[in-house]
Amino acid sequence: MLEDDFGREVTGVRVSLTDRCNFDCVYCHNEGLGDTRGPMEAQDDEMSADDVVRFLEVAAEFGVDSVKFTGGEPMLRGDLEEIIRRTPDSMEVSMTTNGTYLPGRAGDLVDAGLERVNVSQDALDPEAFAEITKSGAYEKVMEGVEAALDAGLDPVKLNMVVFEHTAGYVEGMVNHVAENDGLQLQLIEYMPELTGKPEWNIDIGRVHDWLADIADEVEHREMHDRKRYWVDGGMVEIVDPVENATFCANCHRVRVTHEGYLKGCLNRNDDLRSMGEMTKPEIRETFRETVANRVPYYGEYMIKNDDDEWEINEEYIGAPTA
């Protein structure tokens, strides 16, 4: 298993299979690449199934034991089931999706080897949902969650980005997962540095405080230094990476863009490394380089100045990338 200079072993990878999406969520950052949503048809720049599997086979050589398929919307890939089926047996396979294509495919995905799923759901009201996602697919998403549960993907994690537009819906979502078996809630801190709308940001600490007041139990996870709150039998986890050096110090993931570039940090695009023609020797070399050059974003790449403001560490300005 490879580790970076900060002692962080890489145990998981997130692989974007496409930047295409049938939604146009107002907060989307497309795995840190920005809002690059293009045509809905398959694109030539997407890694092929063979490319994806070849990368995963190399990652498995280095002890990586989990993969999460993302997008865009990964279920726009007609070969998704094939990719999952061909993923090394040593890897736990999960996926993040908007859920609209789960009805009719959830069972086949499970048969192929999918073990966990996160479904993006930011509101329980169709009009509010449409405002955030620019989609009228609310009912289809609800059907998708049920299809996932029926297929045995229990628990289903609902991903909710917390920002100005959704903060008022948090309480309803917490009640929703408490009242419905098989659901968990993952509250994701809005990332203004990736989306370009800092005025939409809210203080995630207030959400922590509110949950701590009403929770029956609070659990602390080593991964990313996250906290889980158990409220009336429902589990709520907060993912809060913004300005959080502890979060970054506990990051053990490498990301792959849909075009076949490796990146060591979600927040950075100055560290992209091409895997070339995607041969196994090229993948091995690029993977080693990417891990070796990983640095915690907050506390290392970004450091506090004398005014207690975050600024880029001069050590990494102009750092070479492949």
C-alpha cells in the first residue's frame, strides 16, 4: 500500500466515469473540475471500460480496497454493469448517483457486484428539488431510492449539500431518515472555492451544534475526522472539509477524472497527471507519482497567514505536473 510524505495511505479511489449529467444542480463542481456538463451523448474523451478496469487492477496491486464510481451521472454509462462486474474482487464497490436510472437497473447493478449507493437528494418538496437540480425528476429519484432498497442496497445514503438554498430543509431530511428504515443522511458542506458562489455558504458549525443538542448518540469516525449523529434511530453524518486541516490529514483517497487523469486532491486541478495510453506500466508510474505528491489541502497546500487567512503555500506555487 502506497503512502504519501504525510503518512497517509491510499486505501480508496473515486473514479469519474463521465462528466455528462441529466441534472444541472446549482452547486455542482463535477469532482472539482467545475461545471463542465456537456452533451448527453457518450463522449470520445471518456475512459473506456477496459481503461477503467485496467486502472483498478493496478490500484488493487497497491492494496487499494475500495472504489466509488461517480460522474457526472455514472448511470449514463451503458457499460456500468460491465465495469462493476470486472472490478477486482478485492475491492468494495460503491456509487454516487442522482437515482433517476436506478428503477429497472438496481438489481442488475447488485448482481454485477455493487455493494453501496449514495443518492443525491437535497429536498423533499418537488418544487424545491426542481429549483436546486434544474430537473423535474423528483418522483423518479424517490422511485430510485426504493429500487435500491428493494435490490438490497441497504442502507442507502442520501447526499444533501448544505448551503443557503437547502439549509431550511435539513430538519425535514433528518426526520425523513429517522422515519424510514434503510436510509441514512450525509450532509455535505458546501464548497464555495469550487462553485464560485461564496455568498451561498453557511456556517456548518451551527448544524453540528443543532444535531449535538438533539442526538441520542454521537459517533466519531477516523475517516476524515467525521462525526455521526444518531437522532431518533436515524443516522446523520456530516462531511465538512472546508477550512478543515484535520479532515485533510485523514484523507486516504485518490481521484480519477473521466478523461483518465489522476488527481491527489478534490480541491486542486494543478496536480492532474495523465495516465497516457493507459498501459499498466504507465498507470503504475502515474499512480506512484500522484500518491508521492499528495499533500493535505488545508494546513499544507493552503496555510494561514499573519492575518489568520488561508493562502497558497509558496512551496507549491508553480509545482510541476505531468
